[in-house]
Amino acid sequence: MVSLARQNLVHEWRRFAAAILTLAFSGLLILVQVGLLLGQLDAFTLPLTRSKADLWITAPNIQSWDQSTVVPARVEGLFWSHPAVREVHEMSLGYTDWRTGDGARQNVMIVGVNIRPGELSGLDGITADTLAVLSNPETVLVDRADAAKLGATIGGTAEIAGKRVTIGGFVRGFRSNLMPLVFTSAESLRRINADWTSNGPPYFLLKLDPRFDVEQVRQELEAAGGVQTYGVATPEELTAKSALFWLEESGAGTSFGFSMLLALLVGIGVTGQTLRGAVIASLKEYATLRALGVTVGQLRAIVLEQSLWVALVGNLLMFVIAGLLSGLAWIMGIPLVLTWWLGGITTLFVTAIACLSGLVALSVLYRSEPADLLR
């Protein structure tokens, strides 16, 4: 029965081509929609997810990573006194205006990056050579994808908070959906606007000895400072909290969920009708098998087998197209995150759609009688 299902699919592939394409594009829509959502979340938290810190110290009771205001500078000594802490670094950022020579203005987030040697130096994705450019005073880096928006050229100048800065180079993969990110050294950031760090930085980044348990250290530091003094979170915790806040505030989660539901319904509807049409076109063959003593259960196995083969081919086509789109998104600087678990879940969705569609198509067999179909 298995070989019959496969041979029928091979010899009558035109009947199943529409179902395969529908499954592939339904799965692709789900894959790309969720990938774009993950990309947007990743872009929103870039300085957080690309840091090398084990713990982030923020202002207390923040809902999103970018809402931290001031952490009192006096608590830095408390962090150094903990035996698990190997390195402490201030991190500052601010929202400000970017002005080019032609007078164009753009809101940007300027991020002070640690360029001193150490485990917390730089950010993942910024090479050592590129980071070294920031040792020059009032020098900044911007993402290449934002260069046209900011009117930035290597060696060119701009104004940030009324201070002239030099564009020292470009980075890649740091395009934020919030606003363009501008990177400079922590020292240059103080010179650009000392008010941002006058009472204390918005963040302290901590690197811990790997022999210590991160969660235990987090609890101990929270107890030492008190919840009203500062907050302590791992990058993963802060990322999850920020992502939830962004989804709730922007409504993006509802929009993406509706799109995925639509893709699921379209996939089931079109694929079900296509497989039903294929079953109807083969009714006389199925009726002949029933007249020869093949049970409805065995015919059901044939149809479901065909559905699984359709799902397999549809999944392969989906991943091929997704790979091409991922490369195109990377070239165009579009944040698209495709992970193995997302691919696995989408594969299950596509396979479920095919099986449900196969079950819908089986209703034709249940209502048929061999004597009627052989006339």
C-alpha cells in the first residue's frame, strides 16, 4: 500500500502540485512571519543581546531594558566586593538628535561601548579592528543599513547633541527597529553629554566567575542592594521582559498571530480541496481496489500516505525558499531570524495541515460505493 501511494503521487504529480505549493507557501508565510517577529524583537534588544555580560544592573522596576534611568554610582563598590564578580563596567546610552551637514535631523540611540581590554570589551558582532576605531575621540560607528538614512560616510561628520562627531566606520547586523543605533566609546559619550552619566550610569554590566551559579549571585546582589536601589537580571530575563512589553505595547503579537492563523486556514482550505480533487479523480481506481477486497481502512492509509509525501515535498520546498529569502534579507539589512526550533514547529504545522486535508478528502471515499463508481 505504501508503494502504491508513492507511485500514484509520482505518476499523477500534476494533481498534487497545487497542494504541494500551497503547503510550501503556507508554511513559508508562518516561517517568515514568526522570523520577522523574532527579528524585530532581536533588533529591539540589540545592545542587550550582543553584550558579553552575565548580569545587568538597571534602575529598579523597569518594564523594558531601554527604560533604565540611573543606578547610583556608589553601588559599584558593592559589586566588586562580591567574590563571584570578575569585571564591572558602566554602560550608558541616550536618545538624542543626529544632524548632518545639510541640516537633516534624525532621532538616534547612542550607545557607549567599553573599548578597554577585558571580557566586557565591545559587543558581539563588532570586530576588534572596528572597535579600535572608537579609541579616537568623538568617533562613532553606525550600521551600514542606516548609512543612507543618517547621511553617513566614512570620514564624514555629524552633530550629536550639538557636538561634532566623526563617522569612523560601519558595522553590520545592528539595525534596530526602534531607531538607528550609534556606537561610540564610553569616554566619548561622557564628553558628548556629561548629563547622562552625572548621577550614575543607567546600567552596570557584570562578568562573573563561571564557577559560581548566576542565579544565586543575582539573588545575593538583589538582597545586598535592596529592590528599591537597583534591579538585577540576566540578559535572557531582561530580553524576555522587554520582548513581552514590546509585544503588548505595539500590538505586534496580535497582528502576527492573526497572520499565522490566516495562513493556517488558507493552507487547510486549499490543500484540502486539492487533495479532495485528487481523490475524486482517482475514485474509479479506488473503487476497483474496494471491489477487489481492499478495505476502507487500507484506502485511508493510501490517502494519508499521499498526504505525508505531499507534506514532505512541501516542507523541502518551503526550506529552500526560506533559505533564499534569508539571504536576501541579510543583503537588504532586514531583521529575519530563522531558528531550528522555528523550522521544527513550522514543519509540524505543515504536516498537520496535510494530514487534516487528507482526512477531509477521505469523506469522498466514505460516501462512495464500488457498484456506483464502476458504472
